[in-house]
Amino acid sequence: MNSKKIFVSAIILFFAIAFCACESAFAEYLEVWGRNNYGQRNIPDGNDFVAISAGANHNLALRSDGSLIAWHYNDYSLCNAPTGNDFISIASGGLHNLALKSDGSLVAWGYNYYG
């Protein structure tokens, strides 16, 4: 391997390690703002969030162990997050949630009036 490739590899490794360290260092700081008429700003316990998503009046979070937690406005079962620890990505709409599992399957829940 020539010195240029080694240098580029070292730079990539440095930034990869720095990004992971920063992401881990800031993962415990979850802040919310806005209306709280349904308790949307009541952050659940823990400092292991790796992704968050907000709907109209509810929130959804993915924990580092692959589990989900949703809180507040629970009409249409918005906060009845599926159990398990094999989730890798999340998204929320106004009145629905989506979660991608590690096997590539998709789980949806919430308001389903329009399918």
C-alpha cells in the first residue's frame, strides 16, 4: 500500500472515530420545545436515544438497543409502539408511525383512514 492510500485511510478512520465519539457524547441530550398540550415535551427516561421522530402531537424514539418508545397523544394507538429490539430506523407522520426492522420489513401503526 502506498503512503497516499495509508494517509487517506488514516484520515477516514480518524473522522469515523470522531463522528462516533461525538454522536455518543451528544446522544444523552434530548431537548424538546413547543406546545405541551398532550405532554409531547415530557421526555422519557434514558440517555440511549439514537433517533427521534415527531408527529403532530406525539413523539417516537429509537433506543440504542433497537427498541422503540412513543409518548403522549395516543388516539389511534399512536403511542402503542411495537415491542422488540430489532428496529433500525423510524419515521412519524401527523397521525402515524413507521419503523424499519433489521430484516428489512416495515411496521406501521396509527391512524389508517386513508390506508
